[in-house]
Amino acid sequence: MARRNRKLLVPEARQAMQQFKTEVMRKEGYNVNPNRPDDVKYEVAEELGITLKQGDNGDLKTEDAGHIGGRIGGSMVREMIRLAQEKLTKQ
């Protein structure tokens, strides 16, 4: 199966989104390299007991991939909601 190539609606936001991921995942207790924030998936996978290796992961179950991505994406969404609520209360 081909890997999805997700594109941001605003490509100029890529660096800011990577920085945001780094900050959020650090708050979650993960050791994130700011130059390679996507590598946090390996640490998350290890914590969940899922074997994830660099390169081809064709044998990775969809459910396992969802657990890894859900942990990362869920943390980012929760933080975005928290920031939005904080901004609304200041208005």
C-alpha cells in the first residue's frame, strides 16, 4: 500500500507545526529531537509495545499504526483545544 503524502493547506506552516509537535510531545514526557520531531513515533511505538522500524513497516497492522498516530495526534489536538479555550476566556 502506498504511503499517504499529506499536504498542509498552508505549506508555510510546516515548520511551525513541527515545532508545535515537538513542544506538545515534550510536555507529554517524550524525548523529541527538534530537528526530527517525526521520530517521536518510534518512542511512542516502543512505549506501546509496537515494533516500528525505520524504513519499510509493511507488516505493521493498521490498528497499531492508529495507536501510534492517535497518541501523537490526540495530544496535539488536546493542546490546540486547550489553547483555543484559553484564548476565548481572555476575550
